[in-house]
Amino acid sequence: MVIDILMLSICILMYKKKTILGTYGKYMFAAMVVSFVIDVIIYYIGIQKNIPGISSLYIYIYGQTGVFFMLLFLMYQNLIKDKKLQKIAKLILISFVIFFLFQIYQLDISIKLLQNILYFDVFLLLFAITLFLLDTFKTDIILNLKNYYPFWFSLGLIIIYLAIIPSIIISSSPKSIKNNELWSIIIFFVNFIGYGIIFVGLFTAKKLD
């Protein structure tokens, strides 16, 4: 609930600052709305236990690892200005689409499938963010990083996904299953810090273009 409230606050503030965020704010806003809605739906399904014909696994795979990441890759492809780096970003987007469709149509929906897609998506996302940072550091924007919101947004994503993936891997091991509550707390704080950065960055954001 705390993370959901934080995500909703981000969505509201993004909408209010849409003119400041510029052209690429629409991708960030759409991604956050998608993530928030999916999180709320999955939370509701968890409370209601079994709802006939509805699986939170399907919703997460198609929504979070599908639509959410697609919006992020589209954003970074448009944010990057260097032509060589932009081509690499486009290859990342194509790789994501091919892998996602292959996994969905070739394998049954399962926790293992979800993990495979998530690992690959995160790898591509961190690669795309790296390209974005390389491109940003080559421009004068580096002198105004605190006012450049895509930087704050990317920093929040890095913290969230760099920490969550190892946590999922470790918590899935037989020895860690007994400590699931501990890992849930760790993942909560990682999300809180990551989304907190995304939220705080909105207060320093200025239109630089």
C-alpha cells in the first residue's frame, strides 16, 4: 500500500509537471500509470484469493514485463541523440520484442517464464540506461543533471532493478524460502528508495530543451 501511494503520487505530480518534463514525459507518465494500475489489480486479486478466469501471473507478464518495459525502451530510444547509440537502442527494443513474443508463444505461462522474461528485460533496460547516460554525459546537460528529470528517473530504475533481481534469485533458493518475510522487507525498502528518488527528482526537474 505504501509503494502504491508513492507510485500514485508520482503519477499525479508527473501529470502536473507535464510541460516541464517535455516530450519524453509522456513515456514516463504512461509507464508509471501502467505499473501502478497493474500493482493495484494484482493486490486486489491477492486479497480476493481466487477469481475465476483471472491470473495475476498473466497480468504481470503481459502488463509489467510487456507494456511497461516497452514504454521504457521507446523512451530511451527517443532520449538518445547520438546516432550510433540510437541504433544500438533500437536493436535493444527489437531484441525485447522478439524475445518477449518468442517466450509467450513457445512456453506455458509459469513462474519460471516470468523470471526468464524479467531477467532478460532488466538486462536490456540497464543496457539502455547505460547508453542514455553515455549520451547525456557527452552533452552540456551534464552541467544541469539535478534539473534533468530523465536522469533521476533512470537512477530510480537502476536502484530498483539492480537490487530486486539478486533478491529474487537468492530468495528462490531452498535455504532462503524460510526467510521469505525478510526478503519481502528488503524488496519493499529497495522499491521505496527507488520510487522515492523518482518522486523527489520531480521537485528539482526543469525544462532544459
